Amino acid sequence: ELFPDRIWVCAEIAALQVRNNGHCYLDLVQSENGVQKAKAKAIIWAGKYPMLSRFYRETTGSSMQAGQQIQVLVQVNYSELYGLSLIIDDINPEYTLGDAEKQKKITVERLTREGLLERQARLELCRLPYRLAVVSARDAAGYGDFCRHLEAGGYAFDVVLVEAAMQGIDAPASICKALASIGEGSFDAALILRGGGSALDLACYDDYSLCAAIAL
């Protein structure tokens, strides 16, 4: 009764599931300094989800998924059986694009301030890198293309695959763990490989911890 009109809400998608009946159920959260401060259930009904998801994908180049910051127009709903929920009627994809660009700018500024942005540029490869550690997913398009190009080149390479998640909210920590397992001195070069993707698909590579791990 306190919210008779629809309101715009900004939040992070913590979880998203599309049921067989076509309804999309989301967990929306707000965090400060890594600490979760608020959480709410949200629903996009089946009659509206195809339209909103297509609009979001066409604007951002990516599907809605966990880890993204979104701005949605909601109707506050309360059920004695199911409790409080937010019924999503509209979405502003431009907000998500703006947030991703903002996070990228913050990461670049911090890497520059700490002298890490150009650190890799000062390193030199040996004349013929032979032993290569490749951080990728076994089924990633980029890894497959890489191996085919090596085989077509006529030289023999020792390629060791270190598997990691290459997309989504778990990618930065997974890639950092893979890089740490490679160690120093065992390989001539370490490569991180994946196929292409939209700006939002690749936004996980703007994560500061991952960028710092690569630089160091």
C-alpha cells in the first residue's frame, strides 16, 4: 500500500532462473564493500520475459545473468503465502552498459596508479617460445582456434591446458587460480584464451584482481 506506483530499482543480479513455464525468477541484491546489505526476490512473468530479454540482449549484446548491475521498473507485491517480491515490468539496458564502463575506468586508473598497467609490456619473449601454458576452457572456441593455428605452422609446441571458467562472475577468481598454479620458470609463456563476445561478456576481464594477477 505504501508503493502504489511502479518504481525504478538498481541492483545486482545474484541469481537468475527461467522456469519451464516461461517465468523468470531473480534474486536481486545490494552490496557495500563486498557486504550484502539488502536482498529481494523478483519476477518477470512469462508474458513479458521474451520481450524484455530480447530488448536487453539487442542493446547490450549479452543475456541477463548473475553478476550484472541492472535498473528495472518494478511493482512492489506482497503475498501472504509467498511474501514480498518485485514484479519487473521494464528494464533499462543503458544502465548496465554504463556501470560496466565505470568499473573498467576504475580498474584502469588503479592499475596505472600502481604501475601495473604497462608492466607486461617491459617483458620479452624468448626467440622461440616452446613450452606454453594455456589458461582456457577445453571447449572454448579461442582455444580450439589456437591449437589449429599451431598445428598448421609446422613447428612442434608443448602446450599444457590449465582449465578455468572463461565467462561470468566466477571467471576472474578461476583464472587467477589457474595462473597461480602455473608457477614461475616452468613455461616460456602463459596465454589466456577464449573466443569473442559482447562488451558485457568480456566485462569480467576488467576485474582488478585478475588484471593485477596478469601483470604480476
